[in-house]
Amino acid sequence: MELRQLQLFSEVAKHKSITKAAETMHISQPALSKSIMALEEELGMTLIIRTNRTSEVTDAGKVVVEYAQKMSGLMDEMKSTLNDMTNLTRGQINIGLPPFIGSLFFPRVMAKFHHTFPNVKLNITEYGGARVVKSVEEGEFELGVAVLPIDEKEFDVYPIVEEEMKLLVYKDHPLAKRNLVNIEELKDEEFIFYHEEFALHQIMRNHFISAGFEPKILFESSQWDLMTEMVAANLGVTILPQSICNRAFNTDLRVLDINPQILWRLAVLIKKERYISNAARTFIDFILKEPL
């Protein structure tokens, strides 16, 4: 078994297509198929179910992908260590960002970092917050950005943003003329909510449960602009960070304070006791000094 085989298989699993994986990895389809069949023969298990349209990963295949990602992470860690020893002026950083966070805060700071350190490559992948945390733990990313709280026994945490969560309602909603709404008053509302893979999903659900009710979720999304437009169409209410509310320019929306105050706290996280490249440490120092 070779690491290249595992990388090829992981790419097939990612795309659910041998054709797309072959294009991405710059290898012929027959050669890719042969590599996967050799891997299946060595392991004695079927890893993908091949159909005319897709290549679905089996349960055994999912296990292989999980370990392949860990091995790839270790290889990246080794390369980073060697790179730091031989050439401190170059490097690359694998960063995991939730879509909400990436679009709000990072384009400007990443541009400024790139201009300051043009030889450091930033590889950015957008995942939901929970998956970012898991991927940093498993070594897929050198560092990630996620919503607090995070288990500080497992991760080194560097807070970067703290702001209030706000309630968004339609302009003619019964609460629209209020400045402040108690969270208990939202018991009968229908919510436009965050997708389950987002940390905010469980964080806000916990706040509602503490207030004595389970939220009525009408629709889940990973796109804040879609969420705000659905509220503007009077389909329900939502709760979003202040920064997102500041970008919601639809005149049919009203932004209200919530009692008790709910904070949205973001942090950079790295896995404890894992080697972190000079490039990544430089990026962390840079982002902590640069206002978001």
C-alpha cells in the first residue's frame, strides 16, 4: 500500500467520480481504476460501488478515507518541519474556515498577509465549524477558525472576535417596533436556522432550551444572505451575528437586541502538542495584531 494510492482513493471519495478524480489528479481513468482495484485487493474489501454515474464509498471506504486524511496530515507536518529547517522564507498553511466567518472577516486580512509574506501560500477550505474542529484535530488543517467554546484541553485557542447576536424580523412583524426582545418571547416563532454542521446551530438551540423551549425550525441554511432574504420575505425570524446584520441592507428587515445578551466568539485553534510551522505561527501572530 502506498500513500499515493490512498490520496487517489480519497480524491475519488471526495468527488464520488473516478472521472473527476482522474482530472484533478492528472492521471488516466484506467490507471486510477487499476490503483483502486489494487488497494481493494490488498485490503480484501470493496471500497467503492461503481455505477454509470457515480462511485459511492462503502463503509469500509469511509474508514480508509479517514485514515488517509490522518496520514496525509502527518506527511504535511513532516514537510512543514523540513521546510522550516531548510528555508524559513517560504511555506504554506492549510486553514479551515466556516463560510460565515470567511466571507465576513478574512478577505482583507488574508490579502494584507499575502502582501506582507508573498512566499507563504494560504490553502483555505470552507467547512462548517464542527467539521473544522474535527479536521484540525485529525491533522487535515494546521489551524482553523471556529466558534467558542472549544475544548481547551485538546486545542490551543486564540480569541479574535467577540460580538453580539441579533434578532432579525420582518418589518411588519409584531416585534418589529421593539428595541429589545426577551428570548422567552420567541417560543412560538418559526426560525430560519443554521445548518446542523454549523456550531451556531447547537449553540443557539442550547440557549432556547435553557429558556424553556425547543425552537421551531422552518428551514436550515449555510448561507447568511439567503437566511436574511427569507426573513425579509416574512417566512420566519432568525438570529445572526452583528457583522452579518450590518450587511443586510434589505429595508424590509428590522434588527433587534436580545435579552439575555448572546455573544458570538471566534477563535483560531491549533491542536495541542502538534508541530506548527513557522508560517502558521506567523499567521496567528499577524491575525492577532490585525483588527478584523
